[in-house]
Amino acid sequence: MEWLIKFPEMDRDGLREFKKTVDNAFTSFSRNYGEGIENFFDPLLSFLIAFEKLFLNTPWPITIFAILSICWLASRSILIVAGTFLSFLLIGYFGMWEDTMSTLAIILVATLLCICIGIPIGIAMARSNKVQTLILPILDVMQTIPSFVYLIPVVMLLGIGKVPGLIAVCIYAIPPIVRLTNLGIRLVDKDILEAAESFGANYWQKLLGVQIPLALPTIFAGVNQTIMMALAMVVIASMIGVQGLGLPVLRAISNQYLALGLMNGLAIVVLAIIFDRVTQRIGKRMQKYKSD
Amino acid sequence: MNNYIEIKNLYKIFGNNATEALSLVKEGISKEELLEKTNCVLGLNNINLDIRKGKIHVIMGLSGSGKSTLIRHLNRLIEPTFGEVMINGVNVLKLSNKELLEYRQKNMSMVFQKFALFPHKTVLENINYGLMVQKIKEEIYLEKSQFWLKRVGLEGYDNYYPNQLSGGMQQRVGLARALATDAEILLMDEAFSALDPLIRAEMQDVLIDLQLELKKTIVFITHDLDEALKIGERISILRDGSVVQDDSPQKIILNPADDYVSDFIKDINRSRVIKAKSIMTKSISIKKETVPIIDGEMVLEEVLQQITKTNHYFVLVKDSKNKIIGKITLKELLKGIQRPRQEIKKYA
């Protein structure tokens, strides 16, 4: 009756062989193709570095002015602009200016990347049920798998640095925008779509003229969620070499520096709140035609 | 003939096993049996219909009778299971996808029950949608949509959004959007059913008024008999996916094809619908100066008023060219107003 108490598992040698095979296969894969893949991501790296340099080298008053202008144009809310101004002054005063700029740069690049990849995938999912059944489980895996687990192959393949960090952030942050693009397009009123069809609109005219504009508020909720998740991932990504506010937090954990951890953690929170409020305002303004 | 749209042997069966179900339907299986046997729903059952150019053809039926399905076969928003739809000599069902898009752009436009306006576009952008889809130059379509905006009485509302307008105004936009493409055929799917009675009557007048001038071929779907009688030049009554009667409004009231149709028309005010020429006895010999002469298009209620003004027991009927074509006695008049006897038996 022993097999009832102890689960009948694979024998040790077999298991070791299995793990070894998988590891070796991936190692040889990364040895053979790692460089090629790294070269493939080179443009991304230069883009990210250029972006970061832009943020770091611009005199801070200009940066603040630019950020405040964007906040105003996007939200039209004095309250949000004033809050942003105060937050950035405090961040600078407590010596976190440079880290904040690095974080801002990687978040913006990651979000752009997620939008460019995620929205087309979402559109494809909305167009075909087959694609949707294929992609949904992949999104489920991406959202539930512990982020440390996919850090391993990313690091094996690309080493430690900005690009693997960026990829890790994107893997974590892309599901909401894909899901909500799909949902937004599928929720567009069938009657309205039928009207467009009855006037002889083709696929692209329907997509660009009717479906995407009507789905835009939902898509924007996805962008908002993507930014929030990217910010959450910044701390973990700092383990594999991403600069920014995550790094001091990591240092604070290993050395038990309470003040350092709190300050940088709160700076991330502040960024998150600003991003959230501003993008939500944009989303609301996109639905202006709904109110009178 | 003048048939502009000809629908021949049209079948539509919803479900997975449509081809198998089709042969069963052709053998004469009932809707309920079909559902039980093949899990398919019979949408349209052997529809044969001719629609004339420049007329308002009303297709009437209760919900579920297949009228919305039928109208969507004309622009192929729904693909048929079997049959033929010829419009002006073109078999619409044989068009390729590209040809179909062009066909929809140029030849027909549609007005919807729930308006189906684009909520994110302004009134003007909604009206020029059909033209924009055709990639017509902006200065041309702006001029056209301004014209139609005015024509439906919404001048000055260019930059409003649909949800800032009342239901009646929204459907005016829907009508203008459909008319702006200058398509010959106008499909109206319960276009006025969502409006309240006063606005509905107003919109019916707008349509009749426009039709006097435009002479479009209009296919109008409704479940409202009064509406059908008011605007229809010909009425087809649909039941369970088949045409039960296809006739002029007067004939439908005077000679209903079966119990279903008589049931349909039992509550209408006959004296306000039936026209003098429909019940008169034809004769051209009589000529008396003192007898009142009435127009053949006059409804019975008005004829009654004319008759009671005088001491005569009959009136003479003339046609539009002022020629005497018949007479109506008081007895005939009362018979016309009275419901047919079989019905009285049935519903007494």
C-alpha cells in the first residue's frame, strides 16, 4: 500500500536527466542564437539609451516644464498639474531625480512597445475567434507565471542589462492592453457595425472609422493598466540590471535601509498616481460625445 | 415589366445543417418539426416577390415573421441558403465581395430601427459617411450633406453629436445619411417603430413628402398596419417566413387572403382607410346635376359627410381627370364601413 501514501514519482536519475536535457538544450540554443537575438534587439537598446539620455541631460526646469505641459494638455486639470509639480519638486529635493528619470524612460519605452505590439494582437483576436482561443491561454500564462521564472531564460539568452529588463517588463505588462483592445472592439454595438456595412464600408474602413474609435476608451483603460503593471515590474527588473528607482529599493531590502526603501518606493507610487490620473482623464475626454 | 427588384424562391435557414434542412423544407416540413429534427430555424420559406421601381413597398409582419431577415437579403447583410435576388437585372447573390461593397455604396442605403448612428461622429459626419466610404472629394460631399441636413429640417445641428438629439431628430439624421448617397433603393427596417406616435406620424409625413419629389424605390418594414396603410403603395404580409398576401392596401382590407390577414386588419378604422373607388359600382351612364360628385381617392368617412349634407341616397364618383366612373349608394357605403360578416361571427 506504499504507493497510496507516497506519490508514484519519476525516479531521481530520470528526473535529473530530464532537467539536464532541458537546461543543456536551452544553453546550446542561447550559445548559438544568443548573439543574433541580441543584435536583433540592438535598435531597441539604442532607442532606450537615447530616451534615457534625453531625460537625464535635459536641464531639470525644462524637464519639469515639459512634463507639466503634457499633464495639462492631457488632463486639463489644474489639480493634477499642481500635484505633479509638487511631487517632482519633492523627488528632486530628496535626491531621486536621476533614478526617477531612468524609470520614466524605461516605463515610456516599455509602454510604447506594448502598445505597438499589443493593439495589433488585440485587433487580430477580435477579428477571429480562433486567434482568440489561441492567444487567451498565452495571456493567462503571462499574467500568472511568477516573474522570476521567466527572468531566467531571458537572462540566459540576453545576459544582464537594459534590454532583458525591458523585455521582462513588457512580458509582464502587455496582457491588459491585448485583452482590453480585444474586448473593446468586440463590444462595439452590432447595429452600428451593420450600418457601416450597409453603406459598403470595407474591413479597414470599419476598423479604423468605427470599431477603433468606439473601442478607444476601453483600449485606453488597457494602456492605463499596462503602465501600472510596468511600474510594478520596475523593482523586480532592477535585479537584472535595469537602472532607476527599483535599484535603491533592492539595495534597501538587502541592507535593511528603511528610509531609502520608503523614499524610493513612495516615488514609484507617486509616478503611478500621476500616470493613472492623467491617462484616466484622457480616457474620459475620449468619451466626450457620450455626455451633453 | 416595371419590376425593379425580383426575389425568386428565396430560402433562409439558420443553423449548422442548412443544406439538409433545405431539402426537408422544400418537402413541406413545418417550422416546428424542422427545429426538432435538425435544430435549424426556418427564417424565410420560398419567398417570391416583385418590387416596382419608384414605389413604396411595405413588408409587414409580426416579430419573428422574417421581415428583417428578408430586407437584409437585398443588400446581403445576410447570405441566403437558396434563391435569387435580382435588382435591376443584376443578381445580387452572385456579386464578388468587392463588387458587393461597391453595390452597397452606390445602389442602396438603409435606415435602421434603432437609428444606428455613429455616436462618435457629429451629425454632419454621420450624414456624409456613405459618401466618405466611397472616397468622394471632401468639398463635394460636404455640399451634399449640408443639402440633406437642410432637407430633413436639421439646419444648424451640424456639429451636434447624435445623443444630444431627440429620437425623432436622430432618425432624421439616419434618413439624411441614407439619402445622401443618392442610391436608388432605400431600405427602411422598422425605421419609425422606435419613435413615439406623434413623432412617428410626423416622420411618415416627412417620408411621403420626400418620396413625392424623389421617387425612390423604398422597401419599408413595419409591424404597424396603420403605418403600412398610410405610406404603402403595395403591402406584402409575411408570416413564419412566407408571404401570405401581396396586394395593394385597398385589396388587402377588402379581400384578406386568409384568417391571419383578417385577424391583422380587424382593428383598423375602415372608414378612414378604404377609398371610394374601391367600393363603388362601376357605371358611366348616369349623369344627374343635383347629385354630389366626389373624388375616387376620398376615404369613406369623407364620403359619408358628403352624402349626409344632401338628401340623396347615393353619390357619383369621378377619377382624377374629372370623369364619372361609378356611383356609391348609402347601403354600399355602410357595407364598406362594416366589418366583413365572417369576422363578426368569429369575434362576436
